[in-house]
Amino acid sequence: MSTMNTTPLVSVIMCNYNNAPWVIEALNSVATQTYKNIEIIVLDDCSKDNSPSLIEEWLKTYTGTFKFIRHERNMGICITANDGIAASSGKYICFLATDDIMLPEKTAEQAALLEQAGQDVGMVYSDARLIQDDGRPIYGNFIQRYRQDFIWPPSGWIFDDIIKGNYIPGMATLIRKSVIDAIGSFDPTLSYEDFDMWLRIAEKYQIIFQNKQTVKYRIRKGSLMHSSKNFNPSQVRIFAKFIDHATARRALFDIAVASYIVRDKESILQLRSLNEVIPGISTILKLWDVKFPHFIGKRIVARLKYKDLSNSVNVLT
């Protein structure tokens, strides 16, 4: 009996934008998975290079299930990924940028983990190897690079771990399609949209860590891994979605302190839009408006402690 009939379909969503030097290697890494019941959904976000024609030529020789979707104008990664989700038919979904590489056993091993897990497990993730533009290895791994405080990456109900700092490699995950149907697709209004997605999943479902590196993540010059521009304003909007959680409120307070000290006007503006009073934040916003030397305000803010303010509403009013 064919494994095509006995294993669940996995949709691999591959977003492409100007990745001509690497796209064929990425496609081949999916085509050579040991797990065969895969549909490849390639979405080109109006590339200016010849990567779309390379994809078309490659697909002529590919005998598996595929869809190729081309945008007539650049829509951005969120909308592109969401279009892939909408076009998918699989029980499980994963994402792979067309400059990254999937190792051969990834799909088989992660699908087996989710098949064996209960329905309260929404996603599995692993670590990722790091490589340069030319494929040469970079010392260390993805999770270690983001969260050096981890002795062991967590499994289970890990919302409070994720909210302290995103460390999940998006290309190293496998997600139940039913989970995305339940919580919604990526939020196109955000930078770091994957962080928001992992938090929404972790709030409702368990997430399993697979102790393995299942992908190669390419760190390119100028990539988001090298830049934190606009990170705090997006964090404010993300954490505001989870304001009922103490860890989210604490994270917002920490952003308020940092934003005052470095005079991050955009983050302060986002903090003003919060609908709920958070311990300490109103104090910091009032200090922002006070017309005295900034170095004095910095000293005051640096001494604020969330734990001392968390039980006091009077200090905020």
C-alpha cells in the first residue's frame, strides 16, 4: 500500500522574493524529504530577479503535488504566507523560505511527533543550523543565538518562556492546520509576525521541542537577524494582545523603562494607546511629559521596580 494513502498530507509553504541564488537548493531539500506525502506551495512575492523562471523550470520536472502562486505586486511576507495557508490542503503546515534548507528527516520525524501527541499539542519545533550566504556553517545554533539563558529549550505549556524573547526558528516548525484555523493566520500589521503567532499558539496549545537540528537557516547580510529596527513598537502591540497574562504586563513595563531611557518616541506612542493601566507605565508616561532634564527622569525610571508598583494603583493615577 502506498504511503501516500496512509500518512497525513503535509503542506510546505515556500515564500520567495529575489532568492535566485538559493531557490533550487531549497526546493530540492523539500523534494528529497524521506516523507513523501507532501504538497509544495511556492509563492513568489513579485520578485525582480529570475527566481520565478527558475521555479517554473524546476516544477516541470517535479512529479509531486505543487501549487505556484505569483503576486503581481509585492505584498510582504505576512500576506504571502497567509496566501499559502489559504491555498494549503494538508493536515499539517510548515514554512520554508527559499533561501533556507530542510534536512531530509524533518517532515517525517515532526509529523510522527504530532501524530503521536494529543490534540492539545499544536506545534512541534526544533533547533536550526546557521549558515552563511555561501552555505558555509556559522558557529552555534539558532536557539542558542537568541536565548543563551536556556539550559534546555522548553516543551509543553511554554507561553511564559516565549514571551521573554522569541527563540523559535520558524522554518523548523510543524503546525496543525486546525490550530491555525482556530487562532488565525499571521498578523500583517506587525513586524516579527512569527513571534505573535507562536504566542497565540502557546496561549491555547502545548508546543513540543524536538531535540534535533532539522533545517539550515541562512543568515544573509542585512537580514532581520542583524537588525532590531522597529522591534519595540511591534512588541508593544504583540504584548497588548496578551495583557491578561502577568508576564505580558511585566514585558510592557520593561519596554516602557527602556523606551524612556533611549527616548524611543514610537514605542512611547504605542504604550499610550494601551486600553488598560499597567503598573508603572503611567508613571513613566507622565515623566515623559514633564519638562525637566532627561538625565533626572532617567534616574527616576531606572529606580522603578515593577514588583513594587504591581500592587499599587495610586501611583498610576
